[in-house]
Amino acid sequence: METPENIRLNVALLRKRVPNLTSAAKSVGLRPATVSNLCTGKIPVGRSEVRTLVALATLAECSLDELIIRGEKIDMIETGIKTLDLFAPLAKGGTIGLVARHGMGQLVILAELTHRLKKEDYATVLLKPESDPKELNDILEYFEVVAETVDEAYEKMAGFGNKKEIMFTADRSHVLTGEIHDLQERLQDVGVQNVTTFLLDLKGEAVDEDLPYGPLETLWQFDIDLATRHKFPAINPIYSTSSVLEGAHLDQNHLNIQQRAQKLLRRYRELRAVVNVRGIESVPETEKLTYKRGERLEAYLTQPFYVAEQFTGRKGETVNLKDTLTDVQKILDGSADSKEIDQLDYIGTL
């Protein structure tokens, strides 16, 4: 019998049929945030309301059988970046949206991913925005191909064909014009199936939108509080999510640890708001342990990047998923209670 965990939305079909999903969702009485959470798997399809699925199928002009994919596995690209692999894994062949304001580190994390994926023999392609923002100049060296136009990006990726996995990066400005959707269609038409797409928001406008890029497989939401306190990568562990996290596609141990870690960090953030105003003594004794473990976990999730070595003086670290899960479980279970916070900041493994 089919379990709810074995079904997910056909995000690629939604992207194809309903390019402006935010407006379309509102027009039929759906909350864009709900639709976004269904696309990334934060809300499992099995727990969604039937009327929501019917409304989405109507928008996409398809049947429910076409809208819902059963039993297909979404592969994860392991990045070696602890917070990404734990909370919002990179969906191979999917579309990943980065939501950040200026100064939160989205370009650094993009440069780091480009550096890491090139080592895995990915072809790396960047489509420059027409506005040609100066901040992009700092990371151009990490890309194998820097395309000036959509047609040039298409020609290069079609040229790679399926011989190599492709990491493709573009700005939200190309999403709003519909060009990214058209490009993905053209690549599908010539049989190029191996493109993982990263969408940036260089103007910092996506933070005000519920569905800034349309349907996504992975959403990385950057966090102003983490960035202000120099806890990088400043990925929000509670609001970032991925369709890879759906039960059928993820090791159950990973899912259990991810959910426990999120629960701890959510409570830690609530307590931190109190501590900032009234001090640690205002926290009940029963909650102090929760606060301290949350603080340790937050510190552990910081990580030195290879592309930042010359600026930070710290050697870059890669942590495989197995070690991340083992370490996080130790922090959750109290095995790291004797460690000071500064012993956990910007390390690799415990």
C-alpha cells in the first residue's frame, strides 16, 4: 500500500505550467507560503488538504495523477557543508532558491559550492544579469563558463550534454522575465537532464515574497541574526528546507536527527530572546540545559570555507554527512555538554 511519504508534488510540471505561481495561487485562494512548503516538502503532500491539491491541478491544467509523483527518489548532492546537508539538502537536478539580503553571505556560499562541485567534476555555468552588478566580479573566477546572454548559456550547456553534471547559476531578474523557465524547457527538449539550477537574489527583494522563484526543490533562507553575529554560513535552520527531506527519500536516522535539531534550535531561539533582555538567570533551571545545548549546536554548525581562507586565516573544512549526524546527535544527547562554545565555533567535526 502507498504511504503518504512515497508521494510528492511534480514541481517541474508546476514550474512549466504555472510560471507566476505566487499570483496564480492567490487568485484561487491559496496561500503562497503553503504552496511553497508543499513544493519543497516542508508540508508533506499526504498531509495537505485535498482542495489545495485540486486547486493546484486546476492551475496547472493537469490531473491529480499528473500533479502527484509516486515513489520516485530525489537524489541528494552531499556538499560537505554541515548545515546544508543536515537541514536543507541540495536536490540533484532540482532548482535551488537563495533568499537573502545584502551582507548575509549568499555569494560566498555560492562560490564555495562552485569550488566544491568543480572538484566533483561538475561543469559550472553562470548567467550574468543584464545589470552586471559589481559584487559578482569577486566570484567570476570560480565559474568555468560565464555567459552574457541566455542563448549563450543554452549553447554551452547543450554542448556539455549529459557528459557532465552541470551547476547552473542565474539571478532572479532572469526568473521574473520567464527566461529561466524557457531555458529549462529548451534544455529538456534536447535531452539535457543533468542541470542543477541555483537562483540568486542580488537585489535582496526575494525576502518579501512567499514564492520568489516559483516552485523550488530546495529553499535556502539566510538569517540576519546569524549574519550579524558572524555565524556563517548564515542559513536559517528552521525555514530552509528541501524536497529531499520527504520521508521516502531520506535515511530515517537523518530525518530524526534533523527534526530533533530543528526543535532544539527553535526553542533555543525563543529562550535567546529572553536571555538578551533579562540575562541567563531569568531562564528556568529546566530550560538552561536546552539553551546551552542550542548554543553549542548553533556554534557547531558554523564552518570554515575554502574560498575564504585568505580572509579568515582558517583552513576550509569538509564534513561528510555521516560525521555531521553523529556529532549533532552527540550535542543533542549531551555528550558535548562539557565543551565551551568557542571550542565549537568554526570547527570541522567534534
